[in-house]
Amino acid sequence: MKCELCEREVTRLTAHHLIPKQAVKRKQADSGPTVDICSACHRQIHRLFDNKHLAKELNSVEALKNEPQMAKFLAWVRKQKPDKRVQVH
């Protein structure tokens, strides 16, 4: 399986809600768009950005890839072994 952000081949992906569930009405939360990403990318996103910022400005794969802090992380994590548990900062 391939992470939609870092594009590494990993054994397990997680679903990231492009518009966080807390930012939409409860009924709509289940139908919001998601992307399949590795746990390292998922943890890094939530470490760097709050839900308001994610909902308003980083609600697409392209926006996440182009955000400077995330782009720096993606360049680094692509060099890491897919089976290694990556520390996020």
C-alpha cells in the first residue's frame, strides 16, 4: 500500500479526514473526504497543525504537500525505511 503523502510503500495505512470531524456537523463527519496515509505522516500532520488550520487551509493532499513544514518532513521521511517507526517533532 502506498501513502498518498510521502508515497512510501507501507504495510498499513490510516484514513486522514481532510476536513477534521470536529470542524463539521456530526452528521456530515462520516461522509467527509479522506486520504490513506502512513502513521508517520498522520502523526506529523496532527503534531504541526490544529484542526481549524487543517479545515480552512490544508484540506487537500496538494495543500498538505505544499505546506513548507510538511514538505520538509515529507522530503525526510521518504528516505526512511517503511517498516521503521518514525519519530515526529
